[in-house]
Amino acid sequence: MERTRRFSRQMEAARQFLLSGWGLVAQAALAGLVIIFHMEVAGMVAFVLLFSVVVVVSDNLLATSPALLFASLFLIKCHDSLQVFLPFWWLVFLPVGALVFHLVAYHRPLQRGKAFWPLLAVSFAVTLGGLGAISAKEYFAGVSLYHMAALGFGMLFFYVLLGSYIRAEKGFDLTLWFTRLMLAVGLLACFMVLHHYLEHLPLVLEKRTILPFQWRNNISSFLMLAMPFAFSRAVKRPWCLPAGLLMYGCILLSGSRGGMLFGFLELLMCLALLLFADRKRRILYLVIAGLGLLAALLFLRELVSFLSPAFLRLLMIFAPGEQEVRELLYARAVQDFRNHPLFGVGLGFMGNRDVHPSKDFALCWYHNAPLQVLGSMGLVGVAAYLYQTVVRCVIFLRRRTVFHLTLFVAWVGIEMMSLVNPGVFAPVPYLLLVTMFVLLAEKTDAPAKQADAPEETIAEDTPLQH
């Protein structure tokens, strides 16, 4: 009996640690070691094991988020490396087995949130995409089945499962914990960029320009997802404001054209959020913004020179060669829609590889989310995704709290990046995170307690007053 009680206490202590700030720090530190020593393959194995252990130990599926996000972050360096990871296919049985154990050991009734019906509509649109147009070989190809499942009914399953198994435990601040998690993701992403520059410092000093690297768009997407949380946390912890500015600085260092442009727009949205949320320090924030703008103007020549590769790539959009590829992709999307207006050509359609060849186990993207819906799913997809977008806006904006608006800004950020990249059509981690945003907005949609909020500082779960 005593042994059983001791085991129960140890399990409870482990669960509390996994949902604590120190638990986040420990997992982020492990991911940092993977980045420093370039051990992405070993790191993947380690984090799959960690994820599986957390699923078994913790009765709150939210505790699995750090392992999933940190691993997704450092694995963006492994571009076009399907053959490297194929020998480890058997590892999938570990998290699947752990999840089955979790569902049995911590059984809870399934719950259906407000976003269920839009997700169901999208699931049908994704599955029916290409009906009457795509060949059976393309439709039932592994890459097609994976993306249809992950973007459709698989994501619906994740939404229902996570929504049912997130526990609102007494003394556990869900909004604070998730804000800290996204802060950790953003800071780890900054560490990846800065570590890359430190390793190539002689080259940077020699050329005095940003470094080109393949994972620039993915790291920018992560940073844009995390940046709003740094600004919202600055309401209570002012040191988080420099962290948010650092995140945009690392977006610039990445050389991503989409990150440079849309990241700046998101930066303005973050500043607006800060001004609305923290009335006490509005003048200070405006002064900081003014000084930042003045510094950028004073060092404009040096700044443009240092960022010139990104600026040149941005201008290349209007050059004949680059424009031809983009115009052909966009034109193909419209043409595919016109030829098959009801269901489109399907996600697995590979007829556009002559314009933009896709990598192993990757779809033939149009590189624009609205056009992807139009070309791949037709009018059925347009209706489903429009329905989902409206419902998401209602969920995010129905209660204007700092946390809800932060989720909204982060969602708008990744949607902007999806205008020039696959973005939310990448099931893991981007669509997974967006679905989690929606879930958290629903879970925190209860009336806020304002008793402990400072007089002129809006609490994270308090409706904004103007």
C-alpha cells in the first residue's frame, strides 16, 4: 500500500513538472543541445521517445506540446531527407501505442467544440478534392493519402481528442503556460538563427550580408507564430518586449522575403496589441517605436546593404524568370479550377511538376493557400474553407482578451505566410498549431476574473476596455 502511494506521489510530481516552467526549460535545453551538435536524427529519436513517455505519464495531453514543437523546430533543417528517416519508420509505433494507453488509462468522454462542423466540412472537401479529375494512382499515392488524412479527418480527430483530454486543473494557468511555451519556441528559433550565424561568423564579417540558408521560410513561420506571445507577455513582463523585437530581427536575418514583408505587418499588429493592452505604458511604447524607426532611417544604407540578398530576392519577383514560374503556378491553379470547378483536381494531382518539381513525399504546391483551395478542391473547398475562416474569426474575436487577440494575430501571421508558402497546408506543425490556437480560444472562453488585475494593465484573460 505504501509503495502504491509513493508511486502515485511520484507520478503526480512528474505530471506537475511536465506542466511547469522548469519542464519547458529542460526540454528546450535538450533541443538546444541537438541544434548545437547538429544531431537532428538522434534528436528526432530522443524526442519521439520523450513524447511517448509524456503521453503515458501525463493525464493532460497538453503536456506533449513542448516535445512536439521543439522537435518540429530543429527538424526543419532536414529538408528533402526522407531517405535519412525512412529506416526509423518503426518508431511510429511508440507514440501510437502510448496514445492508445492514454485513451484507455485516462478515458474521458469526447467533446465537440464550436470548430467541429467547419473542420468536418473541410475534411469532406479535402477528401472529395479531385473527384472526377484525379487518377486513382495519384489519389491513392502515399503522399496524397497522408496529406488528405492529416489536413482533413486526421486533424478533426486531433481537435476532438485534444479538446477532450485537455484538463483545466486547479492552480494551472492555461493561458500563461501556453504563452511561455510559445515564448520558448520563439527564443529557441532565435537561438537556431544566431547559432548558425556564429558558426559562419568569418563569412558574415567578410561579406557583410545576411547568410542564405534553406530553412529560412520555415524558421520565419515559427518566429511569426511565436512573436505575438512575446509582445502580449510584455504587458506583465517588460523584458519580453526585447525578446519580441529579437524575433523579428531573426526573421530579417533568415533572409525570408515573406518573413521580411509579412513579419513587418505582424510586428505592427503586435505593437497595436501592446498599445491596446497596456494603457499605462503606451507613451513609452510609442517612444520606443519612434526611436526604432529613427535608428532604421539613420542606418538605412547599412541596413539595406546588409539585407541586400533578401531585398534583391524580393525584387526578383518582378524579374522575368522568377515571375514566369510564379505566374505559371498561379495560372495553373486558375486553369485547374476552370477545368474542374466543383471539386478541383485534388491535393495529390501531380500535373504541375513541369512548372515546379516537388521533393520526395511532397505535394505539387501552388505556393498560395487560397489558390491551393481553389485549384485542388474547387467550389466545395472554397465554401468549406470560407466557413471555417468565419467561425475561427468569431472564436478568436468574440471575447477581446489579450490572450484571444494574441492567438488571432499569430493565426493571421501564419495565414499571411501561407500566401507565399505551403504554410497551413503543412499539417505538422503549422496546421496543428492553428488547430491548437482555436481549441485554446474555446477553452478560455469563460468569463474572466478581474480582481487581481492591476488598475491600468489588462490581464491576459480580461476583456479589453477602450
